[in-house]
Amino acid sequence: MASTTSSTKPSTAAPRGEVQIALIGCNHRTAPVEFRERVAFSAEQARAAATSLRQQGILQEAVVLSTCNRSELYGVPGDSGAAVTEAMEEFLTSFHRIPRSDFDGRFYRWTGRDAIQHLYRVAAGLDSMLLGEAEILGQLRTAYSQALEYGSTGPVLNRAFQGALEVGKRIRAETEVGARPMSVAFAGVRLAERVFGNLRGRTALIVGAGAVAEQVVEHLRNRGIGRLQVVNRSLDRAEELAQRMDGKAVPWQSLESVLAVPDVIVTSVSGSEPVLTRPMLEAALAARAGKPVFVVDLGVPRNVAPDAAGLYSLYLYNVDDLGEIVEQNRRAREAEIPRAESIIAEHVSKFEAWRSALAAGSIVDELRAHFQRRRDELLRERLAALPLISPEERQRLAEVTEELVERLLVEPTERLRKTHSMRGHLGALDALRHLFGISEKHRKGKAGDSGDGDE
């Protein structure tokens, strides 16, 4: 992502040389919601981060995936080289203004095959809090589409994320991992049932009108919820959702005035500050004369102020409080994990074969450039010692030596053309580069000729 252009269509040209993918991230296993909300990205923040990473030369390509359960940054290294994950983490500490010490133990770092395997497991729903959850594939598709739109992807991440989407679809079609879809929205509704028993006839308020809110409303309706209200910053969007679900839209500025009505409140809105504060909920509980209120906060960052948790008659849960439901879900589906993992392994191998083929094809160009440099040096030395040689003879020597270089490359080129997979040969290619003294400087120079994917 070294370019500063904002083309909406990344290049489809294959990059030269070896290509790696680097990943850093945190999820529900490595960090509590209190930390995840500090490193969450809005759509605009994701775009700004991708742009900055390219401008600083840390990455050539990047995709930011940010959900309630994870924040992950995928990239193709730029000038950082082997230290790319270190540079990516340093960037994130600066971007989110978080002390580096707070990151210790929170972030995982993967490169190469490990990064691709992680991406494909995420797409499959195997790395989710709720095994096989329904939302993650759509969230991944959205993150990739947005990165594609503002030009932060290139041939490598395009190949990787298209493969991830294919993996996700295959696993849900060919295994039981995606059967009886379990989502964060559904888990929240199930939790409400455990508090109230039966939701039939109860009153619910949905704060937000996005994809998660839609799912919450649908699950509530399926359980016979009584009165349903939807409040959203965009009243039009709230009205649209409420109308489809036989509910009522509430203007955003009226949120506080309707908090005393619902038995169930579900929040799922974006923003850096809580939309429900302790004083607002205290007033609502007082107006309800002690009747309990169930609140499930599905926002990251959290939509409900944490200090509201101690209020009497308030049952407040966030995305990290779904542990028991998560475990039940995993037990029901874990028998399908080996089949899903085999599909992932198949697609990881496909990507690695593609990556290896790129590296193998580039070695011919690198050898040609190396031999040509040596040929030019030899010709200059020898011709300098032969001042009486004619221009015609000089031209003939140049043609003969150039033909020699091309003949030396005919056989390896033909073998590469007939080789369908170079998987497992990357080490040999590195040894070949070392044997002929193809320097990192020359390799970077050749790689730079192909652009960064935006031109």
C-alpha cells in the first residue's frame, strides 16, 4: 500500500517475486470487550488506516476486518519486509492512541500460510465466538468490498479474500457447521428467554436498524414478542424496519423518553460513546416501579455505559456474556469441524500453489536481469581492451552474448511452464537466488516495476 492514489479498481497484474500475507489482530479469545472496543474500526477509520499504511510504505495492500468480536488487519508487506507485523502493530498503537504495553498478549500475528489459514477459518465461522455464526461471512464480504472500492487491495489480497468467501460458502453448503444458524443476535434473544421465560406479549425496544438489529427483530417476532419499537439515528431506516416487522419507529431524540416502556432492550449501533447512560437507565427503572429490564448490548464499542451494570432490576449483558450459549452451540456442531478443516486445508493449498507459481515464474526474470548485468559488465571490460575492434564486430559480440543468455534460460522457462504446482519449492528458489547472488536490492527493484495494485 505504498501508493497514495485512490483508484477504485486495483490492478489485476500479478506481482513479481515471492508474495506473503501478514496479519495482526485480536478477538474474543485474546481480549475482553473493554479492549476490543478500543481498537475497533468504523468504515471511515478503516479507510483512513489503509491509506496511511500505504503512504507510510508499511503495506502495499490492506483489508481491515472489524466486528464485535474481532479487529484484524491483513496486508501485503511494503518496505517493512520481515518486520511487517511489528510495523503494523506500531501503526495501530499510534492510530488508536493506545500505549504499546496495553497490546501485550492481546494481539496475534501470522504471516504466509498461517495468515491464510486463519482468514479461511474466520470465513468458515470456526474462529467465531458462536461456532458457524451467520454474520461473519457477510461482514468479511463487506470489509473486502469496501477495501476493493477505495483501492487498498491488489492481486494478492484479491486472490486471498475471494478464496475466503468461496471457503465460507462451501463449508456452509457441504457441512453441518452452518446448519441451524447461530448468531450473536439469536444468542441475545435466547438469553432474554432465560431471564423472562416466555417472551410472548413482552415489549421490546431495538436501538439501531442495521443488519444485527434486523436479525434481533426477526427472532423476537418469531417468539411472539408483543409491542416492538425501533429507534435509530436515521428515522427513515427505523421506519422501514419497524414497518416490515409490524412495529413502531421512534425518533432518536425521543430515546430517553421511551426507555421506561420495554421489558427487553437490545442495542446495536456504531459510535465511540455509550448511547444509554447510567442516569438514563436509573430514571427508566424508577418509572417502572421495580419491574425488571433485560438489556443486551451487542455494540462494540459498547452502547451501554459499563457503570450501569450494578443497577437493581437491570439485567445487563454484552457480547462477552454469551459463554454458556456459545458452549452449547459448539458441542452441537464440533463433530463437523474436521470436515470443515479439510476444506480449509484444500483451499489454503490452492492459494499456496498460486503464490509459489508467482515466485517460480519470477526467478526467470531475476536470472535474466542478473545475467544481463554480468554480460554488460564483461563486454565493457573486454571491449575497453580492444580499441581497434570495429563497430560491426562490437555489435556482433553483443548479439552473440545476448543470445547465449536467452539460450541458458530456455530450459528452465519451459520446465516452469509445464509445472502445474511449485508448492514446496520456495526454499529451493531462495537457494537458487543465493547461489547466483541475486541481491534483495535488485529483487525489490524488479518487484517495484509491477506497481502497487492501484495504477
